Amino acid sequence: MLELRNIDTHYGNIQALRDVSLTINEGEIVSLIGANGAGKSTTLMSICGGVPVTRGEILFEGKPVHTMKADRIVRLGINQVPEGRLIFSDMTVMENLDLGAFLRDDKDGIKRDLDYVFSLFPILAERRRQLGGTLSGGEQQMLAISRALMARPRLLLLDEPSLGLAPIIITQIFQIIEKVNQDGVTVFLVEQNANQALKIADRAYVMETGRITMSGTGTSLLADDNVKKAYLGM
């Protein structure tokens, strides 16, 4: 479904990604783990058009997307849940969800997807008229995921969904990620919580200083001594 071929990305004169290549097959959960500052978020931003690629190419179902604007990439079926959630705090839950469906005009489909996200996160249905900024951190993450799902993505990019959340909420969020995947959405997950990310991943990559240094199944990387030492505290 998605292929990164030898990607370089720069912020001015600073090179953030170096010769990054990876693939995501339809129906998979693929995780990208690594330390803070390794380039994980930049990888997602390069895919969704937030950061220009300076070398290489990004293909979505065989089509080059690295030269497209972000709104066109969303229309193709790629959407991102950004790090830090970045909901519209002075707008209601319902208004945030409406904005997620901004590029759509299929009213019946939008209604079905609204019912779907409310089934995933019933608390959002209860608080649909509440301002986003008054939600708890976990509820804001639920809203950020739901807002992205309202665009009906086929590939969902998740950037640090566990950041700043209590363990019980993290468990719930990861269960929902698995449920969304089972319901037909391919997932690319960037996450510092390597244990959780690898447990649910079909395949995974390890990134260090802007490079892919390891790859394998989630299970094989969980068992790898180097991964255990560097990322699992074992």
C-alpha cells in the first residue's frame, strides 16, 4: 500500500532522515519505534505532506505522493493523528469531528462514520457539545483519533498516541487501534512505548538518528536482545 524509497528529509541545513526505506502492506499494523528525536515524527510528516522530501520517493498504491499537497493526500485516503493531539480546543467535540469530514460530501457515509466513532468512544457521544479543551488528555486523544477517522482513511498514521496518558487509558487506546485495524484500516504507528507498539504490530522498524537500523515482525523484535536493552528496559 505504501512504500518509502531512499527518503532524505531536511529542516533547513539539518538532515532529519537519511536513506529511509520501508513498506506497509494493506491490512497491516506496522510500528516504527526509536528514541525521542530519532526521526519518527518526521517520517510521518514526510508521508502526509507536512515536510518536503529532498531525495527519494513515497508511493501510495503505486502513485507518487511526495510531491502532492497535504489535502490531496488526505483525499487519497491517508490521514494522521498528530503528536500532542492538536485538537481545536476552543471548538466542541462535534465541531472537531465535523472538521475531520470537511473534504467529504457523502452525508449518509458521514453519519455512519459518526456513529462508528461514537461506538468506539462512547464518552465522546456524551460530551459532543463540550469544548475540546475541557476534555481530559485521554479523551482528547480519543477525539484526535476520531477526527482522523471521520475522513475515512484507508491508511491511518498515528504519532505517539500514548504520550502523556495513564496506563489504563493507554491500554484502551491500543485496543481501539487494533479494533480499527480489524475493521479494515491499515495502520502505521509511531510510538516510544516500544513494548505496546511491538505487541500489536504485524511488522516493525527501528529508527536511530534518522536511519532504519532494524526491521522484522513485532514478535521477533520483542525477543531481540538489542531491542530489549535499548527500548524495553530489560
